[in-house]
Amino acid sequence: MAERTTHILVVEDDRPMQRLLRRTLELAGYEVTVTGEGPAALDLAAQVDPDAVLLDVILPGLDGVEVCRRLRARSQVPVVMISALGREQDKIRGLDAGADDYVTKPFAAGELIARVKAVLRRTAWSAGAPASGLLRVDDIVIDLDQHSVRRNDEVITLTPLEFRLLAYIAAHPGRVLTHTMILQAVWGSEYANELHMLRVNVSRLRQKLETDPSKPVILLTVPGVGYTTPAASDR
């Protein structure tokens, strides 16, 4: 049986950009489905089950941030947002909606393909944490085999990216992991300077894991350096 071609859903309302994205992705060997409307993107995502979504922020009717939120509520498909809005607060807004990456227009074809490959790689478990077993931090249990997180009998739902981030940090209890170390291990070497991506995802994790996110006991900040989890002897 032939191997399935990786399928990318492109959501972009600008026709010349649609054509450019389709051609760039098809030349890289991907199957491509294109739409220019947010509601249609949600329907297509359910129909074609894409491996990744390229999602413009500015769309008619339903903007890309809201499309991303609705996608994320029902799917863990990797989402790369593309936009001419390049301010840090714009990037944080997209990432906070659940996007895996944010690329600012204009971008080179090579950069776009590298970003797509990076998010596709991250859908497989390769973040540098153990491949199997259980990790424990405070009252949180991380099951690497089942890709699940629990507090007692409560299942805590994480995105694949959030899971990899938590598992990587939890796999090194008591060790201070620098921002660069975490970004390279979880996102890839090309993301070593994307500090806003790390901060947004740590903030999201704290909202889901910490009893009081303003006073974290699971994901601890080391100011100006990075993050850590408490060693067993510190708990």
C-alpha cells in the first residue's frame, strides 16, 4: 500500500497568496486543499483530516484567531498562523489561541517549508524526554505511553505541544533548563530565539495545572534564565 501523502489545509483569502502557497507546498511534495473562508476551513478540517493547517489571521467573516480556537477545541492538528501583523502582541494572541507557530508575511518559501516540517516533526514524540513510563511532579502524573496527564482521577487535556513541553521539563526535576535549551528541545534549533512562544505555552500550562497560576509550584520560573520543576527532595 502506498504511503499517504502529507495533507496541508491552507486558509488564505488573498488569491495570489493562495496560488503561491499552493505551488510552494506542492513543489515540496505536499497535498494541498485551499479555502479563503473561516467557516469553510472548519468544515474542511473535519472532512479531509489534514496533517497541518496554514491559517491566515485576517479572514472575512471569521478571523483566523477564532478559527484556531474552534479548531483547537476539537482537534490537535498543528496550526501555523500566517499574517502581515508582526507585533509581539499579535503573535502572542495567535499562540494563545492554540497555534503551534506564527509566521510573519512576507516570508521566503524556504522559511515556510522549514516551519511546516518543524510542526509536522513535533506531532511525533521526539522532545528529548523518556519515550515511556511515568513522570510525577507534585500531584501531577504524566503518562508518556498514553500521552496523558492526570491529577488524581482528573484527566487534564493538553495540546501535543503543551504535553511535550511539560514532559521535557518534568523529565529533568531540580535542573534549571534555560530558555534556549527548552526551545531547541521542544520546538527545534530554528526556534532558539522565539522566547514569546515559550512564555505563552508555559502560561497556558500553568492555567491548566496549577492550583494558583500566580503562585506556581509545578512549573517554576528562574528569572532571566529559564524554568524548572522541583526535585523530589524539595517537595
